[in-house]
Amino acid sequence: MRLGLALGYWGRGPDPGHVALAQEAERLGYDSVWTAEAWGSDAFTPLTWIAAQTSRIRLGTAVVQMAARSPVTTAMHALTLDHLSGGRMMLGLGLSGPQVVEGWYGRAFPRSPLTATREYVDVIRQVLRREGPVELDGRFHAHPYRGEDGTGLGKPLKPITHPLRADLPILLGAEGPKNIAQTTRIADGWLPLYWSPTRTDVYEASLTGLREGFLVAPMARAKVCDDVAEGLLPVKAMLGFYIGGMGHAARNFHADLMGRMGYAEEAGRIQEMFLAGRKEEAVLAVPDAFADEISLVGPRARIAERLELWRKGPVTDLLVLAPDPLTLRTLAELNS
């Protein structure tokens, strides 16, 4: 099981310690570093900044939001950074949800998310292979565009720049069972949002027959500390925000996932509190047990014991949200 450093997306501004953390992760032998985006900073720019100040560590997006860019635009970003970094790029994509897609990006959330995802990946693959002009008579992504409001002058094109790698890895941040199953067929890896090494049965049906080399790369917050309850507070804050704030009361993929993992009643209560403006109560309502099983928090010996559970399942890459060099070093030592 390889280790990756997950830096997430910016809050109010850039974190001045991210480059140093990435450099320390590279020094410690971490395989990859990952950036993200929500509705603020983008994922590619910080990753390019990190690429310029590292030399070996692989570079991933976890995740780039599909609604933010057309698939050819995303492919252009990926192939450009792959060239500049000497072939270190990994492209993680996510569909997000209706609240973000329609509220922030001002686009309709696709009524057939699986089809939209499949077309998006198809276009990117065509760009990276550069075997001919990009052509797709898609429901959501048509190349060239043939809509009634177009000029009809669109011409199929292939990229001027020759991609460095036709097989640049594409990973998908899928949550629903059908979406995960499709991911195993069309992508090179899967980026689970929540992963519990004691509840792998939640995903078992969707992960049958994984081909060799397929990446399973969940994120987990990690923190070496004496007080487990205190160490879990950032995990609970993240969960409270995702379960309560990243989605509509009637359609929230994150809350649905928490329900499938055995915490449906708690997820409903968190949503209710968060949407009523009782955000602090929503965070406190996140069960410690759930926060604990999807993270690595506590003294070194406790983390070592729990890390063994992660090794036993299908996880190939553990992407750790580790806020300090001590935690990074401890995990590197325990995973060696």
C-alpha cells in the first residue's frame, strides 16, 4: 500500500505550508501528492506550483470537478502538467452534486450522471491517445457541437500538442454503487470519499473482478496525538460540512453514502441541524465511531494497529490528510 499526501482545497486563502509538506512527503518516500477544488481555488494551479518545487513525487487531482470545465479543457490541463512535470500527472475527476453544479457552475446537473461521466472520460481518452480528431455524438458532450443554436461550422480537431502519455491515469471520485461499478470499467482507479477498513462489504458488489493495476485510493485524515477525541474533531467538522452542507436536503450523495455505511439515522439528524443553521451541533452530532473508522488518529501504537486493517483490503494507495511533518513521518515509518 503506497502513501499519498492529500492537501485538499484552500479555505480563505492558500496554506503557506503546503509546498513544504509536499517536499517533506517526497523526502519521506510518499508516492503522490493530491490537490482538490470546491467553489474557491482550483486544483491544477496549486499542483503546478508543487510540481515546480518537487522532482519525483506523482501529482494527482482529487478531485477536479467535471462541471468546471469541458472535457477537452480538462484534458489540456492534464497533458500540459504531465509534460511540465516529466510524466507525473494523475487525473482525478468528480461529478459533484446538483447544489454545486447548478448553484456555483450555473449548469444543469445531468439527469443521467453515469452517461455524462462515461462521455467525459471518453473525450479525455481521445485527446490523450491523439489517434485522430475528437468525435463523439454524446448526449452531454458532443464533438463537434451540433446543437440548434450552433453555426454548424464546427470541425473535429485533435490536439496540436502531442500528449506525453496516452495512458495518463484517470481516476474517478464515485459514491453510488452503479457509479463505482462503472468506474472499475472505464477508469484506472477509484477515489473513495469515505473508506472504512471494517466495512469493505459496503463496496464489495461494485468492486468485483478488479483488473490488475486498478487503483483504490481513499482519503483519510491522520493525526498523531494523545487525545483521540480531540484528534477526531477536524474529521467530524469535515463530515458535518459534507453531510449537512454539501447537498440539498432531498438529494445529498454524501449523506446517502453515510447511510449505506450504517449511519442513516445519524446522517439525517446531522443534515437537519446543519440546514437549520445549527452547524456546531451538527458537527458534534457526528458519531465518534464513524469519524474514527474512516481516519487514523491517536498515539503511534494505535495508528500502527489500525493501519494494518487498511493493508488487508483492496486499498492500493492511502491518501492521508496529514497536517504536520510528525504525522507524515510516523506513517512513512509504519508503512515501510
